[in-house]
Amino acid sequence: MSGFKGLLMSFLVMGAVVALGNVGAQAAVSLSGTRLIFDGRFREVSIEAINRSSHEVLLQAWLSDAQDLDGGSSGDLPFVVTPHLWHLQAHGRQVLRVLYEGIGMPIDQESLLHLYVMEVPPRVEGENQLSIAIRQRINVFYRPSGLPGDPARTAEALVWRFILDEQGAIALQVSNPTAYHASLQNLRLEGTEENYSVSNYQLLPPGVTRSLPLTAIEPGKDRWHRLSFKALNDFGGQHGYVADVDQRAVFSARSLPDATLFKDAQP
């Protein structure tokens, strides 16, 4: 174990953090989910780390405030991740537990946190060998008990409308009046002659209003008749939604029947 500790310490001193997907490095360890819902009725939630490789790894896990873009450990958060640092054998499994102290988080809306798992591979002997640590991140949604509404219907509660910004350019505005986060993918405006990609991914916090610029659309053009997108559910699956576009009034989306795809998606 001492070799792994030495590797971790030298890694932290050098600051050579490599984010998963930024380089050609491939993680040996995967997590059992792409997102984590922390139900406020309980004091803890868990997720499993799985080592799919034939070599042992050292793992470090921590929780961070979503506003901390650097992913530093937030010691003032009322949560504990256990184990924090551990040695995972080849083809081994380890349950990660996130525990809440019971006080300190907003109780009137869902909160977003980030769970990081950093994987440090074993040291490779020889000259010119580079060991790359890989850091994975998933969203953790702390959901207090007793919130109004159904989180599964958040996408249907979103309010959409077209606006003109300060420069006179047209934009698609969306408001989230619910107490839950809305995770949207593949937002598209559909017309009789062409389709327009609005955004690949949007995470809308509770109570937020956001304007999505439509750079290729001229004000006053009524060529779009439908808005379509996919929303992620608590399990990371996708469900399709469509809305009949009204460029002069607010509108909302409706769920497509039998459109749920139960597969892992982006958080």
C-alpha cells in the first residue's frame, strides 16, 4: 500500500490531474450510475465503484459544491464520503456511501453537488513511464423530503417563449418554476423545411430562467412549428418531449408516449 500512497502524494504535489475524456486515457474503474439522487428522507445514499481491470488501483473520492469548477474538496459541506481513500483489488467492487449530517442544506428546493472519484494506477517501473490519474465526476442531487410536485414531470412544467435580447436578436427563453433540476438534451426547433439545433445539453436549476440564443434565426420568422428535446430521469434514462411552438405566447412541452430509453446518458 505504501507504493500507492507515495504515488498519490507525488501526483497531488505535481497537480497533474487529467479529467476523464480530455485525453486518450481510459478508466479502469466505472461507477454503477451516471447520477445520484439523495432522497432527503434518508441520511445516506450509495453508489458502487467497479474495477474492471486486471490490476489494482488506488481511489480517492470526495464531494464538491457544484459552483466549484475546479472540483476541490469542500470541507464545509455537511456531507461525508466513505471510504475517502481506498485500495481496490483487480475486478473488485466497493460501495461508496455519501452521508448527510442532517442540517445545512436548503429545504425548499433540490441542490446540486458533484461527486468526484479519482483513480491512480499502479506505478510502472522503467524509464520514460507516465502514470496518469483519471478523475470522474457525476452529479449528486440532494432532494429534501416534502418538496411539492412530481420530479418526473419537471420537463412538462417548464415554460418556454421567444424573446428579443438587448441587441434585437431572437432567443428561446426557458423558465423552471419547479423545485427540481431539469436535465435536457438535444434541444431542436423543427420546421417544414429545416431543423435548428438549439443546445446539446442544458441543466436548469430550480427557479432559473435562461435565454438560449438563436443566432441563425431572423426576428419575425414563423418557420418553426415544433420544439423537441429529451429529458433525463432519476436513473439517467432519456424521455422525449415535444411542444407546439407559439412565437407570440408562452408554451409548454408534453411527454411523448413510449419514448423512454432506459440506458445510461450524460448527467
